[in-house]
Amino acid sequence: MFTGLVEEKGAVRQLKLLGNACDISVHAPLVSRDANLGDSIAINGCCLTVVQAASDVLTFQAGSETLSRTNLGELIQDSPVNLERALQVGQRMGGHYVSGHVDCLATVDERNDDGEWAKFWFKVPPEYTKQMASKGSVAVDGISLTLVDVTENRFSVELIPHTLDVTTLGARQVGDTVNIETDLLAKYVQQQLRTEN
């Protein structure tokens, strides 16, 4: 379980293809400090397991399902990635509950910069906007954000200068692909409503 508060913007050091899978090595000076084999770490909001830890580089394995359903399949050497270690019991909860299980891919549909701030619109399949509500939460590339507007197949968020500076969203442009995880509670409510009908 994660909070959607990115701890570090790392960089892909190496990608090693293994058939339909891939080893992803990430330079992560902060997150690697106390990382151990088997730890869960979110990369762009996708929960992966540490399979190797060497100095300030962590290696993860991503299978074909992960590579095809997330933007991790688009990574190249030196790609920036958002990193977050798993939530520890007793830690402060500043974002919202994020499972690290990406629901869908979205594309940046519109970006409006206003000084140091920016408003982003993301286009998503309509079935996922049913799990969103204005002023609710969404994770975009693992970043816990507050929804501003929600339409049939789009939603918007307002980004403060800090978020633009310390996460990968600052470099995102129209047409870029991002990972989306809708709010965990919204999924359960939607499932409950389905089973009652």
C-alpha cells in the first residue's frame, strides 16, 4: 500500500529484455538507502518488487502484463520515474490509499500553464471516470492528486510548482501516456452497487 506522495524522481539506468519481460534498473539514491530484496516500491504508480539492490541502483522485474498495461513498457535509458516506498504502519498519511495496481493508461489531452502552475486534462476510458468525483482523489503516475473536473472521458487536475518540479509530471506534454489508479474506495462502492442490482 502506498500514499501517492512521491519520495524521489529516479532515472532508468538500464533495461534488460528477457523475452516478453524486462529487468528495469533505476538510479534511486534516496529510496535505495534502506531498500531490501523483496521490498515493494511504486514506479510511476506501479508496484514492483526489488530483485537486486546494489549501492544506489535498484533492479525490478516487469512481466509482459505490466509492460503492456502501464507506461513502464515505454521506458528508455535515462527516463525519469516517480518512486515511492511502501507505506509503513504508523506513518503519516498525506495522500490517499494507493494500491500500486494501475487501472488504465491515460493520455495528456491538454496542458495549460499559468505562471509556475499548470492545469492538466487527461483522457481516459469512460468506465474509469465513473470511479471519479470532483474533489476526490486519483493517482497519476503514482502521484496522489485532487480531481478538479470530471467529464465522460476526461478529468483535470491543478498542479502546484512543487509537484511539477519534483515529479515526472513537470515534463509531460500533450500526447504523453500516464498510469492511472482510481480511488480504492470508489472501486468497492461501484462493485457493491453492481452486486445489489
